[in-house]
Amino acid sequence: MVIFSEFKFENMERIDFKPGTMIYPLPAVMVSCGTSREEYNIITIAWTGTINSSPPMCYISVRPERHSYDIIKKAGAFVINLSTENMARQTDWCGCRSGNKFDKWKEMGLTPIPATKVNAPMIAEAPVCIECRVQDVVELGSHHMFIAQVVNVSVDPKYMDENTGKFDLAGANPLVYNHGAYYKLGQKIGKFGFSVEKKRNKKKRK
């Protein structure tokens, strides 16, 4: 049990904001959907993330008035396409324009290719395409959350490291969204678990 009277707290001034979405940075992803070429669409989303490991599950939150909402709800599937520094303009444009007025694929020079496990297109130019099957839709308020199971992950082989056989996601220069602006990743400062990793003692040979 912690007895707070034993601690001295510094009088640090803080500024309070009204409740809002201040969890940043976030991935800037392009979600593709549709069961036919005439219906294919792309919606840019930052409200997305991982929610379970086994089975692998994720979510996207979409406003019901968005053109892609009914397409995703009807099909019960979508693809999360990770975007890159080089795809920043396409990512932003697809979030600012509506699919009921524009063919986003044609306007942005993006290529739809069939997904392996779900009835939805993938973006060929994306380094990672995550195929998702909707499990539930939770109506939260301004947004409805599509909870989905990841049924397949497709990657661009040019980002595979020939020496290690691992996928080099950092080499794809992922795009992130930070409070109204897009950013590229910075310098790597550590790996998961580095703070508690035990150093190996190398025995000196005699």
C-alpha cells in the first residue's frame, strides 16, 4: 500500500483541456472496401489499432455518414493498407474527397488488386495490406467501431530483408498522423524490452 503522506509533490502548474482525442501519434492508413470494381473505394482513417493478439483483431472507427460506411457494413470486410511517406498526398486526398463523387483509384493513380481471404480490394502500392473480416459493429456516437479479425496479411516483397528473412517495415517509411499533421518516423531509439534486457557476459578465451 502506498502512503501518499510520505511523498512530497512539487507544485507543477498544468493546463486542462476539455475532453478530446489526444492520443497521438497514430497510423495514417488507407482502408479499401467494396465487392465490385464499381463499388471499390478508399477511406483514410487514423482511428484504428490493435485490440487482440490471439486471434489477431483490430478496429477502425468510421462516421456513419461517410460513403465507405455502408459499403463496409454490407460487405462485412475491409482491408487496412499501411501508407508511406511517398503516399502522403494520396493518403490525405482520399480522406478529403468522397467516393460518391470521385473514383479515388483513378484520381490518385492507385491500383486495386484482389485480396486473398476477403471480398475487398487491396492497394498494390501499399507495403502492407491487412485483410479484415468484421465481427461486430459498436455504435459509439460520432463514430461506429468496426471490430474485425485479421484473416490475412499481404506484404510487398521488396521490403523483405534478404539477410534476415524479416520484413523491414521501417524501411517502407510509414506515415503517421499527429494532431492534424502527417509525419514520417524518426530515429530508432530502442527495441521492445531493451530496458530490462540482460547483457550477455562473454567469457574470455584463455
